[in-house]
Amino acid sequence: MDGNSEQLITELREGREKAFTQVFRMYYGPLLNYAGRILKDVELANDVVQECFCRLYERRKEIKRGFQVRPYLHRSVYNSCMDAIKHQKVESNYINQELLDFYFSKVVETPEAEQALLDEDLKGAIQAAINKLPERCREIFVLSKVDGLSNKQIAEQLNISMKTVEAQMTTAFVRLRKELGWLLCFIFIQNF
């Protein structure tokens, strides 16, 4: 029996398991491939295709003479994929709106929480910029600015000249200024 024979259509209408099994075997793979290309999500595509076969079974009594199985299933899968995409967009917008609502209701209303977030962002940006410094340059910068050692103490600890310490600190400041230039504007605006 081919997918559109009158005998198959009659058996589908009567709810015969053999007919549904045949239709499922004929069309499941191509429909899954089709849905997968639209949705780019195999699990969701599988769910969509299975639901379309369930709908075909549930609506079997509505099948008329001349019913075309393949076009019906393709149209059904396509429409279900479009519905799934719309649903994903609605969910995504809802989640984004929830985050915005949380931010504006909890963070903006409490200046301490907003300042804590800003401080964390600033600390993260500064730490990331420091981490990008060359290893020796970073080591000298941390000893100077974090540990509070003088250039002389750093030179003695690392067994290098004070000129080297000064040169590495200059390099660190130049690179950090380039990396964190946007931050200087932000700090200026925030303190203004």
C-alpha cells in the first residue's frame, strides 16, 4: 500500500493499527528531519512529530476520500513548528521581563544592592585587566598595588633592579589605562 491509497485511507479512518504503523514508518524519519531543520532542536522536533501523528489518530474519523497523508503531515508538522517557535519567543520574553522586573524592583529600589553590583562589576573588570598583563609585569604590579610594597622592596624581593621595577610599573599603567579607559569615564560620571 502506498501512502495515499484508498485502502490505507479507509483503514486509517477505521483506526486500524496496521495502517497507522505503516504511515508512521513511512513518514516519521522524513518529518523528524524536516522539523529538526526548522527548529534546530532534535528533542523538540521529535515531540512535534509525535504530536502530529497523535492528532492524525485523534482526527481519524474526519478523514475523507481523497485525503493526502503526506501533505497533511507536512503541513501539520510545519504549523506545529511555527507554534513551537512562537512559544519559545514568548517564554524568552517572559524570562527577560522577569529579570528586568527583579532588577528594577529589588536592585534599583535599594541603592546599596545596585552599588554592590556595580562594585562587583568594577572589581571584575579591573581583575580581568590585571590578569591580561604579562606575567612579570603583573607580579610587580600586584606586589606594589595590592601588597603595598615599595619599588625598592620589590626590587630586593625579586632580585631585580629598581629601574626594571619602574619600567614594569610604567608598562602596567599604560596597558591598564588602555584596557580600562572606559572605566575611567564611568568613574568620572559616577562621581560627578
